[in-house]
Amino acid sequence: MTVRGRVRGNDYRVLAPDDHLTPRLTVSVVIPAYGGQDKLDLVLAALARQTYPAELTEIIVVDNGSTPPLRLPGGTSAKLVRCERPGRAAARNAGLARATGDVIHWLDSDVVLTPGAIEAHMRWHHAAPYLVVTGYLRFTTAELPDELPDDLEKHFEPAEPHTWIVDLVERTGGLTDNPQRPFSLHVGGATSVSARLVEAAGPMDEELILGQDTEMGYRLAQAGAVFVPEPAARAYHLGPTMRMRDKQPIDRVSHAFVADRIPAYRWLRGHPGRQWKVPYVTVVVDGTRGYDAVRTTVDAVLAGTVPDVSVLLTGPWATLDRDPRAPLRDPNLELVLVHGHYRHEGRVRLAETADVDPAVPFVLHLPAGWAPGEDTLARLLDLARDDGLGLVNVLLHESDAEGVVSARLERASAFARARIVADPGEDLDDVVDEVSGVTWVEGETYGFTTEPGVPQGRRGAYRARMEAQEEAARLAKEAERLRAQVTKWREEAARWRKSTVELRREVGALRRQLAAANRAQQGLRTLVSTTMKRALRKRLRG
């Protein structure tokens, strides 16, 4: 049973934020801007109308090299920061460095919030300190007003919804139905993030050309975030986004970079021999357990059907002292052999401690001497991913002398969440079970052995797995095409609905004109009849 307030997976519904909020958290609204003074003025005017207390709201505008420089309207309490480093990520980081709020609210300089938007965000942040909340954007082509109108909906409608977000939310039960990539909801136009999560995940990646929002969303997920769509947090984007205008070329540029940093995008990693900045799984092995045992494990891992893997060998490598005069009698010979055998292997890192890059989604702790089969790691990863598990324990051996020997496949994001919500002294595995799920499996069933050597038949299994990955990539691409087609159809349907309304108005106007013409015609007939009768009477009298 889930303890109230502890979200399992991404099912944030257990939090139930209070509709009658007593505000206590502060929020920093960070607005990167490059030109567009007229739009910025409207954005700041909308922020001045927010129902969330002004004394708890900090507004930071970051001028990213505008010419002429941006200015703040009189009477505003906003801060203006100048950032000479080009790019929205750099501007956001400059604003983030000045932010002091408990919550960071990203806001684009062409997004106008409705009055209750920030309050709708903050209700969630008062419910839990590890949330990412995204509002609902609507894209308007209405003429920019000189001053912010009292009724935003009346002025900016009709507007188009953010169909991609709406589609993502609808097909995942509001992001509660164990979505594989809920971090995709992190869009910089109108998203708020717990400052604690931002501190854990780190600032935006300024090396990226595009895709910074999604990449940061992924790191926030790794830090334990829960992603919440909030339809009550409404906002209007003044004009279409760059992605709406040029989706395909933008995706092409974005995918070239995010593939290296977001392992969850499996369809972008179809190459069988590539290594990536962030691997999909890291296998941690104690390098002090003897050369033969270590080699049995590491070689089997590297020979498996999951190429997107790295190995972390722990040991006192920095202080390793060799005896070149009598190498066979060197007391550190086993360590020397391990170090020499793997120091130049690109997928193996030798480190003092088991500190794994927090961006790596899965970590397998594996005792030296145990060799996974060629498809063992792939099967364990499929189990964890498909069932949304945070921990898969693998029973390798059990005896009175050794006790239980096991391996552990950990989902990094589940353990990060567990560390946030765990009470002092509480067993972390128990908390992981609540927020994500834990299971035990038999090692023999999954192909673990103590036999040394590279698994045989790897080539055929590897080819089969690559073919399966290629098919999955093809299906993912086809799904993306179909989603784009559905989006197009929705846009066409919206245009038809709009055209239908206009046609109905025109038909109504024509009917009114026809009725008026009929009345005029009837009046004319009456007039003619009366005139003819008068003329006839006059002739008869004459």
C-alpha cells in the first residue's frame, strides 16, 4: 500500500493539493528575453495580475544581448539581469544564479499567464517538494494589444492548443499510466520546478543547440521528479513556436545532440557499435576480487547483446604500487592484472568508489565471478522497464557458508525519489518498493553462471536483437508520423470548425437579408396593388 504523499511511478494523484491554499513557498519567475519589448511588457503586466501573493513572487528578466537593451516598465519589482553568453540556456542559467525562490518558474518572454496560473502551479509545490508542473499553453495569432486586456480569453481566442502536450497527457492517463518518458512534459515556456530538484539535477546544458528543455527534464527525472500537467495553469503564447514552424529540421538538429545525453530515447541509439556520453546501464564490479573472477564477469558483460553499457571497476587504483623487480611475487599482482587488462578499454572505467553518473538510468551491482549470459542484461532491463520496477534483486547463490549472494539492478530515478521521501532510519529498499516496485528473480533463470569465457552464439543473438531494435525504431518513427498526422488532422478539424462557424454566420446573415428582401418585395407588391387600385378608381370616376 502506498503511503499518502509518496508517489508511485508518476501517479501524482495521491498528493491531492489543497484548493484553499495558505501560501508559504516563494517562487522565482525566470524570463530569458532577446528583443521583443512589446511582448515582454504584456508578459510583465500579466505577472502583475497574478493571484499568488506578490511578496512571495520574485521576477527575474534576463536580457540575452538585446539591441537596444530591454527595459522594465515603471512600477515593477522585477529584476533585470544582462547575460552576454548567447542562447536561451545561458540566459536561464544566469537568471537561475540570481533566483532565491523555493520554486523556479521558467517563463518565455512571449507567454502571457492567466491570473491564476502561478497559484495553480504553487498548489502542487505545497503538496510535495519534488514536482515539475507544466501549464497548458494556447498559441494565438491575435493582434498584440497596446495594453493587456482585462479579458485575456476574449482577446486572444480563438487560439490553438499545444497539441503535442495534450496528446501526451491524454494517451498516458494524465501522465499517471506508467509513462516511459514523462520528462518530455518539461517545456520552458510555462513550467515550474522545485528548486531542490534543480540543485540536484544541475543547470541547463549550454552545449546543446536545441533540446535543452527535454534534456534538463530527463535529469530532473533522474533526480526523482514527478511530472504534473496542470490545465488550470493557462497561458497564451504570442504567436507560433519555432518548432511549430519547422518541426522536422528542429527534430533533426535536436536528436543529433540529445541522443548522447538521454538514454531513454532508445530509437536514437540503433547503431550496434556506438558509445554514448550517458550509457543506458552501468555495471559495477568490485575489482579487488581477483583477476580471473573480475575478468569472468566483465568480459561477459561486454560480450552481451546490450552494447549501450559501461563497466565501473572499483579498487585502489590511484595508490596501486607495483613491484617491477619481482612481478610474480608482487602482493598486488591481482590488482595489477585487472588494471592493466582494462585500463584502455573504452567501456570500462576504473574508480576508487562506486560513484555512477546520476544521468545513467540503470545500475547493476554484480559480484565478481558471476557471468551473465549473452541476453541476460537485456532481459533484466526489459523486466524493470516494462513493469516500472525500481529494483530487481537477482538471487545467484545461497548456502550456509556464504549466505545469500545476489546482484541488484537499480533504477536511479526510483532511488533518488526514495531518498527524498524516506524517513530517518527507514530502509531505502522498502521505500523504493513503495514508489516504484521491487522484485526477486532466480539468477539461473536469467542465464547467470560462474563459467568464465565469452558467451557463445553472441553474433546471432546480437543480430536478432539489432533487428528487433531496428524494428522498434521503425515502429517508433511510424508512431511519430501517425501522431504528427493526428495533430495535422486536429488542426484541420479546428480550422473546419472555425470555417463552419463562419459559414453559419454567413448563412444567418443571408437568411436575414433574404427575409428583409421578402418583406421589401411584399411591401412593393402592396404598394403597386394600392397604386393600381387608386388609378383604376380615378379612371372610373373620370
